[in-house]
Amino acid sequence: MAEKLIGQVIEKDTFRRVILPGDLGGRRLSQQVRDVRQSLVDDLAGLDIADFAQALHRAAVSEREYTI
């Protein structure tokens, strides 16, 4: 279920940022992690639960990994 939740937002630009070499240490990286975490929380909080549950149900009955 978590994989499907993340799949709902992963293609958004917010989650596709490149981390520059100069940002790999210290406060810059920590701040980027905080920013992305907050964006993820915000996006998931706005998720339409009923729509997601229907999509999850469709996946559960149609995707090969769930039908074996």
C-alpha cells in the first residue's frame, strides 16, 4: 500500500530534484530532506482516500503479483 501511495506523487517535480554535489553534506542536505518530507506529507494529506482505495482495489485484482 505504501508503494502505491508513493506512486501517486513520485513523478511530481518536487520529488524529482537533483541533489547537487555541494548540497550533499551538512545543513543543505538536511534542509532538502525536511522540504521533501513536508511536501510528501502535504501531498498525502490531500489524497482523495476513496479514489485511492478504488485504485488500490483495481490493482489488487488485476496486477500479476497480487493474483498469484
